[in-house]
Amino acid sequence: MVKRMDLNFQKSDGLVTAVIQDHVSGRVLMVGFMNEEAFRKTVETGFATFYSRSRQKLWLKGETSGHRLVVKEISADCDSDALLIRVEPLGPGVCHEGYQSCFFRRLKDGEWVVSDARAYDPASIYGGKA
Amino acid sequence: MVKRMDLNFQKSDGLVTAVIQDHVSGRVLMVGFMNEEAFRKTVETGFATFYSRSRQKLWLKGETSGHRLVVKEISADCDSDALLIRVEPLGPGVCHEGYQSCFFRRLKDGEWVVSDARAYDPASIYGGKA
């Protein structure tokens, strides 16, 4: 049986956008990119795997921190070039800067203002490199 | 007073990713892209404005359908290359295919399956072009 998980990887140099949302709270945690291999690994392993544009290689989220993202549900958008992945995040936060969500700054009167408290100390996880 | 709304438009050919989320339900409605002008117009007008990669021009969401997105809150991610925009959507749905959200297909047993009911008839809005 042929499975059809076709996505449009052509519009963005072989990548689709992946929005990561906490499946319980609904909070948007981060945005990453997946190439076809990262998407396949995400589906096969059940852990969100991205393609790092800066490092130009696959990136299992949590490979350093242990803060993996357990996939609960995957949706595709109408253009098949964006994914919405609802996850159970392992660990206190997905952001390498120590926050629950990478979206920890809000626009207020024309400036970005930190709107969250840190959820963990990134130095204790990333050895001060973050 | 200098306002600092700096974002990193360099990583994706002058664009940042914009995730659109319903500010009441928390549902992720769509993903679009903004160049610097689209972002500025979004902030200034209070209506989400994107840059259409296919049409290569600014795109006020709802300019055809009337289904504008009223901006309630804007957050930036740690890399300053993605935005989370919480909105009040005007109209029954943001998707040009007639759904509340563009993410209306879920991955089930290796295939994309429509998981929502249509919220409106796209032919009545887009004249059958959608």
C-alpha cells in the first residue's frame, strides 16, 4: 500500500516550516524547519527532528539537553509547506535561553520586552554555551 | 526615542516566519512570511500583513475575503527570525479553501486526512477561484 505523506519541499529550498505547539496548553513553543529526512525521522521515531539551517544537518531536538519533543499529532496546511506539530515537551523548556517557549519577548510600545520568567538555567544544561 | 523592533530578516531572504494563532482558542490558524515592510504595516495598522512569496508583493490578509486578522499581541522568538501573532480573526475562517484554520489535515497512518468541517463556502468569497 502506497502511503501518501507528500509535502511541498520545493518552495523553501527543500524545507517546510514546522510550528511546535504544546498539546495540553496550546502554547506555541518554537518554529523550526524540516527537510524530507527530518520529517520522515519525526514520523518514524515520534520525536521532533529538524534540519538546522545554520549547522546544515539534522537536529534531534533535545539531543544535548534531553528536552525532547514527543509528537502527539501532526497537521499539514493547505499549501503542504507548513506543519503544525502538537507535542508533549520533555523538560522545563524548549528554548536554549532557558525559557519554556522561544517566544518569550512581546512587542510593547515598539520594543521587545521579556514577558516570561526563566524556566531553567541554560548554563546547567548547555555548559554555559547558550 | 529610538524604538528597537529589530528582527533578523537575513536568514530567509529578507523574510521572517509569522505564526498566526487565535488569541481566544489558541488554535494555530496559518503560517505566513513577512518582510520588513509587511511587519511594519502589521504593527502600524493592527491588521496582519504578509509578503506573498508566490506573488512577490505585500498581502493584506483579508483584502479579498474581508477576513482580516486583528492583531492582539506580537511575540518574537529567541533568534528574532520568527513571530507569533495572536489575533482575532474576522470571518469564519482564514483558509482560502473554506476552513477555520489552514491546518485542516492530520497525519493518520501515513496519510493526510481532512479532520475539520468547512466553515464557509470558498466559492461565495473568492468567486470560485479558490
